Amino acid sequence: MARSVLNALVVDSAGNVQAGALVTVYEADGATPLIQSMYSTLTGGSPLANPTVANNIGRLVLYAATAQRVIIK
């Protein structure tokens, strides 16, 4: 199954990288948490929680079955 990827660097309002930040992924409206499942690998596996955590260098990499616009906070 083809999956879409979200690959983002998580920064604060001053532009500082936020390693280990707790991040919530929202639908395009910015208020509704993402409805579809997110995965940490291209092949799927167990769904990630939402909110999820950026890695140790502030990178957030998520895979989903369907491409769509999202908001991360």
C-alpha cells in the first residue's frame, strides 16, 4: 500500500529546534485531531498516538494512507 509522508522539523516561535516535543496533528481546520491513523514506518504496523513525539533532533516523520493537508501544533 502506498502511503503519504509528513516530514517536519519541529521548532518553537523563536525558531529553536524542539527535540522530543509533544506534537498534535490536526485536520486542515486546525481544531480536529487527525482522524486517519498515523504510522512510524512506510509499511504501517501499530498506529501512533496523537499527540506524538518528535525525535531526539526535533524531526517528526509520520506516514498515513491518504494524502491530506494537516496542521501540527
